[in-house]
Amino acid sequence: MWKYEQPVTVEFGNKAVDRIVPLARQEGWQRGIIIATPHVVKNGLTERIMSQSEGRITEVFSHISPNPDVADVDACADEIRRGGNGFVIAIGGGSAMDLAKAAASVCMTDESIRSYHGTGKALPHRHLPFIAVPTTAGTGSEVTSVAVLSDHELKKKVPIVSDNFFPDYAVIDPCLTYDMPPYLTACCGIDVLSHAIEGYWSIHHQPVCDACAVYAADLVFRYLLRAWEDPEDAEAREKMCEASVIAGLAFTLPKTTSSHACSFPLTNLYGIPHGEACGLTLDYFVRINGAAEDGRIKELARRLGFKDAAALADGIGELKQKVRLRRDLKDFHLTSEQMDELVVLSHHPNMGNNPVTVTDDILHELYQSLTGSIQ
């Protein structure tokens, strides 16, 4: 038995960003606030959208860090309350969208988002209408019900899941990704691949998400290197945006698994960017999960053009090497105590979605291999 639901209306295409104001007008929304990364403000996009908005968009909030903190969410929610805003537009990468999702909900309460961060407490159902506009091809956050937030004070990075967080509209414009530098292109692209593959092997997998996962993963293998090599390659940029949104559809219901579970402490403790942190362990877990009795990973490998799970893992490793992403942790010179800490913190709830039970021994072997402690 399985169920599929996707409440987000997706508008995809070059110059799709020009649809934002017509959509707000169509819905009758007033007093909008744009939540955008500083880069988006600096390049003039927010000013252009506001100037076209016929007064429907009144404010911009851009105090967003790469890994948005709960304090950032609370500051944004306070701004929304003071401005009496009626709808939210998020423009940027996953950080902008995750912050906007949380702020658009918690602003309807008098609470801090800390009350809901890793506590299991459900957000009230009321939330502001929301348009998500990604400027990177990576997170898929524009079609998911997940907001990943950090609490740097408590050294905690965990997702909050709520149906409130599904945007009303996802406006995907590949033209907005052209100024992504190669390193960001690579980090985001390997995050897309992680979303697709983890969504496929998750214990909560289902046929519709499986189909999306295979399609998205295939696009990454075909187009990421091209987008990395030539930022002006229009076809590669469009296909990577396509891969990102479709991978978002692939994992939003099954949820991510082992690579994402390990990514959280790697980002929190050592500052490794999210996508790169996910990709760091992805090929390792392809080998681990390839041993599962159901044979799903072997079938995935064949559908992606690889002989078997080992060849798929090798292909991921080769792709990371070509786009110059981190492949080990040797430069951190981790002590045994630090590796023990990584093992403990990697037992994030998402690890429970993995098809093979990931033990301490498996994690110790993973981190030892990444630090060069074993060959």
C-alpha cells in the first residue's frame, strides 16, 4: 500500500521569475515580504520584483546565514509580525527557503521556532501563503515539507517537517542559476544526487518517488559536469534545475537516510557545506546498501547505466573527483575521540530510514576510511 501527494504548483522555465507578481495578483495577496539571500539583493533581483509588484510587495528580509539559525527565523518572524505581511516570497538557495518556511508559520504564533526545533511539537496549521523561488539547482526545498535549521548555540542541526512548509507555488527559473560559481554548482549537484538515491533506497520508498529518483539521478550524471565546466551551458543549467526539483519530489515523502544523517554533524562541527557533506559518504553507503537482500540498489545501478552497486559507487566517486569535491577528511587530522563523536551524532533519526541497519561498527569504518586510519 502506498500514497502520493504533492500540493505544490510548479512553474518551470526560463524567465519564470516574471510569474511571481501575476501569481500574487491572481491570488489577491497583499503586503508581501521577500526573504532573500544577500546575494539576491545585491544583484538587483529583489528590487526588480518589487518595482513590478504594483505595491503588493512591501519589504525585504535578507539576514540569512548559509546554515540558517533558529535566531534568524525568530528575527524574520518578528519582522513579518511588525510589517503585517500577508504573504512570503523566498528567493535563494535552501537556506532562504528553509528560513522562510519556518518564519511563515511561527509568525502566526507568539512563540520562538525553538519550541518546534527537534522537539516533536507540531506547528499550528495556520501559516502565510508562500512562493518559493530557487536560485540554485540543489536542495529541492521548493517542493518539500522540510525546513533544515541550526541552533548554533546548542550545536544542533535538525529538520522540522510540517505540511505548513509546502509552498503554494514553486517558481523555477534556470536563468537564475547562471551566476552560481563552479564549487557551488558541484555542492548543489551532489546534493541532488543524494536526494534522488536516498529517496530511492529509503525504507519508505514508493513507485512514483522511485520514478522521480531514477530520472533525477540520471540527469545529474549526464549534466552536472557540463554545468560545472561551463556556467553558461543553457541546456546543462536547465537540466540540473529539472533534476533538483524532481529529486525534491523523489525524497519529500520517503525522506533522506544515511548520507544526510552523517552530513549534519559534518556541517555543524567542521563547516563542510551541506551538499558536499552529503556527497562525502554517498558512495560508501551505496556499497553498504548494495548488499541489501531486496536487490533494489543493484537494480538502481543498472537503470543508471552501471553494472552493479560497486560500479555505481565508483561512478559517484569519479564524479566527485571531476568536480573537485571533498573525498576524505584527512586535512582535519581527526582524533579517535572526534571520530567517536561523529559516530554518536550520525545516529540522527534519518538514519532509521536506511534499508540496512547502520551500526557503530559501520560508522567507525566509514570515518576511519575517510581519515586514512584504515586502507
